[in-house]
Amino acid sequence: MRLNNAVAVAEGATAGIRVLIADRRRLIAEALAALVGALEGFTVASVVAGDDCLAAITVHKPDVALVGVGRDRDGMVELVRSMSALAPDLQIVLVAEALEPELVRLVMDHHLSGLLLTDASGPDIAGSLDQVAHGHAILPGGWRQALREERDDAIHSLSERQREVLTLLADGYSYEEIAARLFITVNTVKFHVRSIFLRLGVRNRMAAARLLTKRAS
């Protein structure tokens, strides 16, 4: 299948689970289209290599969208948000070269249908897409461990003072009590807490405490 401009539509595509493929990298888009097109029970509804993904969704009404993950992560996130807003029932699956915690969190935070890796076999992709088309979410094996290791690394990367603050915070001490124990000001404690939450990707002391407890166990 060759792309002329932004969108190419599979000729004679009338049956099966309809799949839209969106990737700014033309070669990757064509490779995914060739792979999906060869799978029994699936139809390549459209292939988008440029900025016409939303128009393609409106015209071709796919069941599943495979969105390639390239260097432009911010652009990809914005695209996914726009796709979800335009077609709430569309099952969106990211396609990436490696299992990255950032992508797993993106799938979860935006309620996407899953993440596929480019080293998956044809049968594995077919089985995954079939699950997605029937309302199930998919993630590569090892995704829990990837998140766990990321969190462990984040805690390890905290400064000694930040780890002291986090430990006291997890033990239930107030900001004032932490300040008194560490001989620092309350404002300094608040600064450390904000930095800790940002580094760990959490929003409150309970979530931070859970990460610390899991790391110690």
C-alpha cells in the first residue's frame, strides 16, 4: 500500500474489524498497514501519515486505531486526546518500539485500549487487536515490573534530605513536626514535599507512602 499524501485507503476494504493506522513515519505506517492487511478478520480502513487523522476517523469510522509512537510525544498525546474526544467509542492502541513506563501511564491515564510493541508476532498482534475490538485492554508482559522499577529509581534519585522528609511524611508527621525534627523551616518542608511528589509522579502523601512501603518490602 502506497501513501500519496496524508491518507491512503485500502481498496475494496469492506469487511472485518476496521483498523486506522496513524504514524508520521511513512515507512512505519506502510509496514503496519501491510501487517494488519494480511491478518484474517481485519481491514485497513485508512493509513494516516500526516495531520489528517481526525478527518480520516470521520470519513472511515474505524473500530480500532493504531497510533505509532515517535519522537514527538507531546504531539502524539494531543492527537490521542483529540481522537478520543471526536470518537469516544474508538479503541486506541499505541505502537512503540520499547516498553516504557511513560507509555504505560499514558495508556492508563487516558483510558486507552492498550500498548503494542513492534517486536510482537503477527498472531500476537491479531489476538491483541481482537481483544481490543471486543472491549478488552492490552499491555505487554512486564508492564507492572516496568512501573515498579521506575518508581524505585525515582525514590533512589531523591536527595538524602528528601528521603528523610518522605520517611517522616509516610509515618504521618505533620509539616510542622517534620520541620522541628529536621531543624528546617515549614516552608522548606513544603518545598521538599512538592519536589518529592513531582519526582515520584504522585499527588498526595498516601500515594508517596505506598511507593516507599513497596520499595522497602
